[in-house]
Amino acid sequence: MALTIALVAAFTGRAALADAPQTINHQGVVKVDGVPFDGAGQFKFAVVDAAGVNLWTNDNSNLVLNGVPNAHEDVTVNAGVYSVLLGGTGPAYTMTALAPSVFNAGDTKLRIWFNDGVNGFQQLTPDHALAASPYSHQAAFQPPIGSIIAWHKNLPGVPALPDGWIECTNPSGTATINASGSPLNGQLIPPLNDTPPVGYTGGGRFLRGGMGSGNLQDATFVYDGNSGAGQQYRTSHANNWAFEHDGIRTFDVNQNNGSPACWCANTPVESAIFAYVRPTNMSVVWIMRVK
């Protein structure tokens, strides 16, 4: 009996945010004695390195040179064409998940054994080069280490953070990244989720663009500079103080600064407390990739 693979059409990685197990879509054509096989076929799969050592097998057995997996996968073949999700963990599959580290060897190939139910398992030749394509698909969807993104942590059904990601929460200001193997290990965690602007509670920080990164700013109150008498400003209900401008232009303490608006006059006072105004928003948890 001669078994050949006539076509291997597609290898496509399914990506995740971190080093989670992966799957690869594999499709091919199998012929028995030159005739496209049709029916229930049995397949065994392995990813091998340049020396032929198994880096992964469908059942995680015989991870050695030229080892044949013990278990097989039942796959339906139609007119010679079959399709399978390598690393699929079911319910349709019983395979061992594929990890991105399988492809670290670089020169990886897919090795296949096939049984038509009559002639027993035989290795299909040649092995089919995977190169770096499955891993590159996975890597293309990963933001670089140090990336900070928004995470809807409290949305029902959201899973826990995958390995390699941390929340940007540092209430003490001294907490450090604890991620073995990370180039950021031991560095301070950015205090983005729990550090409000000075003088306010329940805050958190917005992110902004800049030529550099990591520079924190507290809330800044902006006014139009027209601080002469007759100008209206909104102030806090905390007290009747107002802000000082050039040492002389301040809110008139007789105009009840605790009301929504007051009038500017030349009555120096010590300081001001303005309402902290922000646009309509939804809170998220900032997370950072560390490895």
C-alpha cells in the first residue's frame, strides 16, 4: 500500500494575549494507492525538530526521537480531504494543547501517521515544514512587553488575567513586578488604578500621549485667564476661599464661593478649591504585559 499526502493547504495560528496554549488549523489530502481516501480515518500527529525529535504529539506520548504517538484521532475524510485542529482539546478532540514554546526550535515540521482501517498506521511522507508561521500568527496578536491596555475586569464571565500580565495597581507606591523571566521583573508597578489626583478619592488615572512615557501628572485646573472683576467661576462647596492670580485677583469672599458661581474681585485670599470636572466615562482596570 502506498500512502501519500497530495496537499497541505493551510496552517493558521489562533492567538492569545500571553503564552496560553495554541491550536493550528491543518488541512490536507490523503490518498491510498493514488486514490483519494473517503471515510473514517485515523491520524496521529507530531511536531518534530530538525533532528526528528518529537516536540509535541497529539497525546503527549513518546516525546523522543522518531517516537510514534500511542493514541490517535478519528477524523472524517471526504474525497481525500481532511481538516483537523491540531492541539484541539475538545469535545471534538482529545489532543494535548499546543504551546507557543513548541515552535522555539525554529525549524519545525508536522509529521503524520495515517490508518485507513485496513493497512494499519503508516507514516505519511514527506514531513511538512511549519517554519515559524504558527508562532508568528500568535506573536502578531500580542502587544509588546510594557504595553498598557484597558481591561473590563468586572464584566461577568471575564476570565482571570493570563500569565504575563499584571494589574497596574500600587497603593503603597513601592510594590514591584514579580514575574520571573520578565525583563521588567523587580521594577515598580505603575500606579494607574488606585492613585487619584491630589486631594481627591476614588480616582485612577487617564492615559495621554507624549514623546516619552512614565511621567505622572496630577489634576490641573485650567481657567481662561480673565480673572478680573465680573468674571464667573465655579468653585467648591468646601469653603469660601478662592484662587490667587498675580497675588491680587481673587474671588470675592462676600459672594459665597460655595455656590455654583461667584464673581471675581480684588480681594486677596489664601487659596482655592475647584470642583474636579471630567468627561462622561466608564472605569476600566489598566493592565500591563510584563512577559
